[in-house]
Amino acid sequence: SLPTIDAGVQEVRSGALDRLQVELTGIVPVSEGTDAAIATTPGVRDATPSLRMGGQLLGQEGRPPIDVFLEALDLDNDVWHPTIRQAVPSGDLPGIVIAEEAADDLGLNPGDVLRVRHPVVETGATAFGSIEEPMRVVGVHPYPIRSFAYLDDADAGRFGLAGAANVVLVAPTPGTDVEALKRSLFELPGVASAQAAD
């Protein structure tokens, strides 16, 4: 429906004007190599790394699980972060922000505990296993597709990948030729794509 599309567009377009999403060819340590090269590219005002991996929100009492993209990023960064509604403290558990629709489908409210299945490094940074652990729903976001969930980057250690990223969110300097900036970023070693966030 049009209201659903409008809500999605509004959420994607929040944050820095002309924001770019730079996908990396692999998982790299933050502030080294590719990440540092992106941050120092002329025309980049700010660059925020994030770590995206697949996972599942596990249903209870017969509710089916929901496959999601788990994204760990600084939830207070100036480039982009999800709109968090009904925020509550995480307490003694890692916190997760899930879509309002996912919360409805799972019968959850902010403050409830949810079991999350997510990858974890077993050997090096290329071999992964999978674990389940409880996380507290610390808020919901309005993006209408339920398959996006967010963690604070402080919890990226849950994956065994603290201080690592495979995506960088870029805010251009005002007045920058965004198309030229995309080309410059795409030419950097370790960059798989550079495109407008919307």
C-alpha cells in the first residue's frame, strides 16, 4: 500500500543527505585498510562502519521464526541509524531493535526477551558456526519490511567480530559531486559496490 511504501521511503531517506552505502568484498577490521581509505577519500564528511550478517528471530509457542539481516552499528552515529520507537534499557542482555511488524508477528513488546540465532566465528574470520542466545527487544523500528534487525556495534562481539565491518555508510561533504564520489569509492581496493542508500 502507499502508506507502507511512504513509511519505508521515509526511513531509508532519514539521516545524512545523499548518503551512500559502500559494500566491502569481505569483513575487515575497522580503521584499517579499506575502512580507513573510505573515511579519508576527498568528499567524505563522515563514514560509519557496520557489520551485516544473516540471522533468525526465533518464534515461541508455535510462531514461525523470522529470517533477518542483523546489522551491528553505532546506534547514535550521525550518518544513519534506525528510528527507534518505544526504547527501553537492555539491562543485563544484549539489545536488539526489530521491525514493528516482526514484533507483532512474534507477539513481542519492547522489554521482552527474544531468542536470536546468529553466526559466530569459529576459526579465523571466514569459518562460521551458529548459536542461539537471548536478547532483549530494546525498541522497534518503522521500516515496513520485517527482515531488518539492529544491534549496537558494542555487541558485534556476539559474532566474534568486534571491531569489524563489511559495510560503510558514507555522508558526503556538502557540495560534493556524489556521482564522482561513488566512482572514487568504487575504485578503492576492497570495495564491492558504492551506491545511493535509497
